[in-house]
Amino acid sequence: MAEDQETEQGPQKKKTESDDDKRRKKLVPGGLMKAVIRPGGGDSSPADGDQVIFHCTVRTLDGVVVESTRLGLGGNGTPTRHVLGKSKMILGLLEGIPTMQKGEIAMFKMKPELHYGEEDCPLSASDSFPVDAELHFEIEMIDFSKVISEDLGVMKKVTDEGQGWESPREPYEVKAWISAKAGDGKLILSHTQGEPVCFTFGNSEVPKGLEMGIGTMSRGEKAVIYVSKHYLTKSPFMPMVEGLEEVHFEVELVHFIQVRDMLGDGRLIKRRIRDGRGFNYTFKLKLDYYVDSVSDFPMDCPLHDSLLRVHYKGMLLNEGKTVFYDTRVDNDGQPLEFSSGEGLVPEGLEMCVRLMLPGEISLVTCPPDYAYDKFARPASVPEGAHVQWEIELLGFEMPKDWEGFNFREIMADVEKIKGTGNRLFKEGKYELARAKYEKASINFFFRIFTIPLLELGATEVARGYKTVLISVQVLREFNHVHPQDDDEGKEFADTRNLLHLNVAACYLKMGECRKSIEACNKVLDGNPVHVKALYRRGMAYMSAGDFEEARNDFNKMMSIDKSSEPNAKAALLKLKQKEQEIERKARKQFKGLFDKRPGEISEVGAIDKEEDEVLGENRESGDSKDLDGDNEEDHVAADAPPPRRGFFSHLWPTGRRIFRAIGVERCSIL
């Protein structure tokens, strides 16, 4: 899998070379020598972005001290602080310090061009400094820590490494032991006994800087988070912050609960109670159809169509948390099995299960419109009820792979997927239907025409879910599955076109006219005289308010196929009615606008109730007759109510005729 991932990434953009990288090219053998005087401890060394704290003493090769940070050698006793990759440093230390460990003392022998004698050195030395001499730099690495904020206002020093890859983020629920000390070591507060501090990430329940630091920690990690006064915001945890220049928070991250706001509005919330088995991965998938980015996305969960096995307990959100269904009780102890992507369970439940790992238990709080208001409601669940599900994903089976299938077997599977899409369309589940048609069309296209080609599977973007759902199948080479003759080739082309047109019908029902037009264009690019594609695109143009484009498509239909004339004329009549409605609306809106004397303001008239009713009636779905004369169920009706549009979006090109009709050729609205 790793090899496949590397292959699909293709050529990588060359990383921009930093100024420090250019300086490192000046390093020559023998220019920088290191001798360890005292070994350090631990396995880690500072990296770019880390703050390093060290004492530095510079001597000549004869042992004469040139300068030092140590109190007994002429310094003030304050160690030097730098941020690797950001602070200006001499070249020898820029290269040498990342090789050190905490507590280590090392001697670096540097030629002049590696310290202040470097050409274009970013630092200047005093007049008495021997810039042209070879020198010894004695460095004691006191500590290094992670920088959280760009301005160094929040920093972190890890004392004990944690476990796992995940860190808390909004709106996770966090439990941690926390104590706080002032910069002089005085204890401010301590929560290290009894119950750990509990807070919701992102709710400003702890100071901003502390939350920023905890956001970089993993489970079980212990760290000291240094927060300057600019990041010491008032909070319930620490209401008094005046007079504090810096606070050192000692934190042990005990636990956090993953919380996902599935809709982004706080109504559908998934809380992970028990971790599952699997891993997350950050990736970017690109197809001709979509480009989707997903970060920290679980790759071992049933993102695309799978057979799922779950136990769940449904409860009403009332005082007693009344249980209305429990698979362990009401289903003879057997789990519920269902195929995802087919609308067989409430939408909110399926959305959350798709983001679960096997063995995971999650608590889902769901609003009625994603629970049982649009689904078969159990008798004990009242209408409009908010519910809560406790779900355990036992496991899932991935859909069949087409490797090794012949053409006829692939066609049979496509028909099955398409049949499911047709059912969903009839049930008014247009988003799920579109995903089915698209899955079949994309997979079908790749399976047949890879010669050989690394294949990407279907991309499902559940727009209604407000969550990106991506189906990534194993990359394989297919050079053996092709239509074997002209009949199979025609069957393939017809099926592909039909799927694109069904996708267009779904988009039109969803009010996404432009995407419906794009789906029709996929057919017309290969067959410019495809009558049904012209009709569907014309309907999409009409819904989008592009009347001239719609008229052209309907007229072209009649010129290509006389049998389509009744449907084309009906569509043209509907188009004319819509244009007349918009003109009447415009006349009503602008009536009296130009009758006032200069300086007076006219009130724009409101559309009366009768016109509103007319407009509403004409937004209903129109003729659903199949234009190919084929009455098979897979030919989905294309008409759809247009999306709500602003008034002025309808004015042009009809606007010019309106102004001419009321006697105003040109006007300016100031």
C-alpha cells in the first residue's frame, strides 16, 4: 500500500530553499569539529522550530576566554535562548546544536567562516572579537522545548512522552491534571488530586495559551507549558491573571474524548466512548470529478458502501432516557446488519457509523430531522423527538472488487448499483441516489478503460451530511477487461451515458443546476446529438435562468429527432411561461419607480399573493416522460424545482425588454 501511495503522488513540488539551507552549503570538511565533554540524556535532540536554551563560552585555541554567558567567566549568568530555524545564529551553532541532547556539554571547533567571519553573517560581533581566528565554542545544552505560538508566547517542554498520534482539538472533551506556577516558582493553583480538570476544547474554559499547548499533547503525555501574559486569558479555571508576566503549567493529559460536530451547527454530535481498532491517515485524493482534502481521517472505517454489523441502543432525550430499542434485547441479541449508502437506517446514525472504527463505541445525539422524522418511526418515538444512540461497530465487509470480473459480470454489478440508485431516487433520497450513480459510472469507466492504469475508486461527497465521505479502493492495474465487440462497446457507452444523465437528474432535484449541466455535458461531449441529454440540460438551463441556452437545446432536439417534438414544444411553452412570469414580476417591482419627480423616492411594489401562487405552481416538476421511448425504471425524470434565486439574477436579458416596454431605455440607480 505504501508503494501504491508513493506512485499515485507523482512528481513532488521542489521545497523552497531557506536562507539557512543556502548557508549550510558553505560547510566544508574540517570547518566544524565537535568533541563531547559530557554526554546528555534522552533520545531526542532539538529540531527546527524548537526553542533551545544553552550556555556558551567562546575561547581561543590557547584557552583565553573571549566571551561567555556564565557568571564566573564575565557573563551575567543568563543562558542564551534561540528558536532553531527562526533566530539568527552563527553557522557553526546552526549546524551543531541540533546534534546535542539535553544536559550535554560539547566543544565545537570552528573556522572563521563558520562563526562571525562568515561572509554576510546575519550577526555582528564586537570590535574586539577575533573575527578571523579559529575558535572553540563550549556549549551546555540546558533544555529545549516546542514553540507553540509564532511570537514565542506559548512554549512546551515534554517531560514524559505520551501514546498515540491523536491530540485534542475542538470540540473534544479533555481530562488533565494541571498545576500552575508563576515565573519565580510560586505555586498559583494545583489540581493534581481528587478528580482531574475536565473541560471542552474550544470553549475558553482554560486560558488560551494553556489550551494551545494541550492541543499539541497526546494521551498520557506530561509537559510543562510556558504561557506569557498575552496568552493568559481569563477563564473559569483561572479567573485571576492580572500581574502575572508568565505562568508555567505542569500538565498531565489523562484522557480526552473525541467529539465530532457532524453538521457544524451543534445538533448532531458524535462522542467516542471507547476507541476502536485501526489508524488514521492524512491524505488528499484527486479525481477529474472532485478534489477533496481530508485531514486526520480514519482509513479503517467504512467510508464507502459496506455491509455493517452494529449493536445499538436508542434512547429518547427525556429525563428518564427512555430506551425505545436495543438490539441486544429486541433483536434476540443479534446485531443489526445493513448496507451503507442505501438509506436503510436513519441518516444521522449512518453518518456517524461511517466514521467509526471496528470495536469503537460512540454516543450519538441526533435531532429529529436526521433521526425518525424522515424515516420509519418506532411506535414509542414521538414525532419531533431528539434521540440518542449508543452504537458499537462490530465490523464491516468491503464491497466486492471487480478484479477478475469479465464484462458481463461487471455489467451485472453496475445494474445492481443502478437499481439501488433508482429506488433511492423514487424515495426522494436524491443525494444517496446520486452517490450510487456516480459510484457506478466512475468505477465503470475506470474498470473498462485502464490500459494499464492505476485505478482510483469512487468519490462520495455527502453534501447533506456536511461531512466528506471518500471511497478509496486498492490501486490495481486492469488491462484485461474490455468490450469484446461492437455490441458490448455500445452497451457500455449507453450505460455510461444513462448513469451521467441520472446524476444530472439528481443534481437538478437537489437544486444544483450547474452541476446538472456539467453531468449532461459529459454525455454531449461524446455525442452532441443525444436527445435526452439536450432535454435534461435544457431543463437545467431553464431552472438556472439561462433561458436562451435552454431554448437552443430544445430547438436542437426537434431538429435532430422529430419524435421528440411534443416534449420539446412542451418545454418551450413552459420556458415562455417562466419568462412571462419574470417580466410580470419585474413590472410589478418597478411600477412607479420612474414616475416621481427628481429627489423623490419611490417604493418598490410587492408581489401580490396571486402572483406568488402562480410562481409556486410553475416551480413544480414538469413532464417526466422518458424521451428515448424507453420505459425502464433506470431512466429517471429530469425536471425539478429550481433553487431559490435572487430577483436581479433573472433580469438579464429580459431586463432590457422590460425597460423598453415601460419607456426607459437607459437608467442609472445612484
